[in-house]
Amino acid sequence: MKRIKKFSQIILIAILLSSCKTSINKEYPNINSEENINENPNPEKKQMEIRFSCGEDGISEYLDDGWLILKEDSQEKICTWKSIPATKDCDMEKDKGCKITRPDKIGVEKIYLLGR
């Protein structure tokens, strides 16, 4: 019985070691292959996403710095909020629970995807 347990443990360890060896070979591909050399011809290609909202516009600084607009998108955004009393009898200074916050000014948020 003891021999069977030892034999099964040895087989289990051998299976584990052989499976680790094959996974290591797959993780580290051949560095000198021609495919890897020609895979990324321009490694300095950079991208960045910037957002301007509520009347801000600083895109000209990036364009002057050499960035190009790859994609432009815009969406509605709340610029400021205002607090109003929930009822006529509400004192917002004393009772914070009766204060309602609502949007005051709604503007546009512009999203730029820039690239070099």
C-alpha cells in the first residue's frame, strides 16, 4: 500500500514538472526571429486623450506642440449646480435635509484623441 502511494506521488510530481516546462517554453518566444524584428516599425507612436468642458479650450497648445487630432467627440455636461429649498418653510442653513441640488448651467464637454 505504501509503495502505491509513493508511486502515485512520484507520477503526480513528474506530471507537474513536465507541464511547467512546456508552459515556460511558450512564454518566452525566440527573440531573434524575423517576425519580431519587423513587428513594430514605429515604436514612438503616442496617443493621448484630453477633455475640455464648460467653455474651456486649450487644444491649440497641443496642436502647436505637434499633436494631431485623431478623433473628436462632444457630449453634454453640467457645469454648475445650485441648491434650492425643497419646501417654502425650509431653512437651508439649519436643516440640510430639505436642500435640493439641481443643475444650474449645462455646457458641452469636448473629448479629443490626439496622436503623434
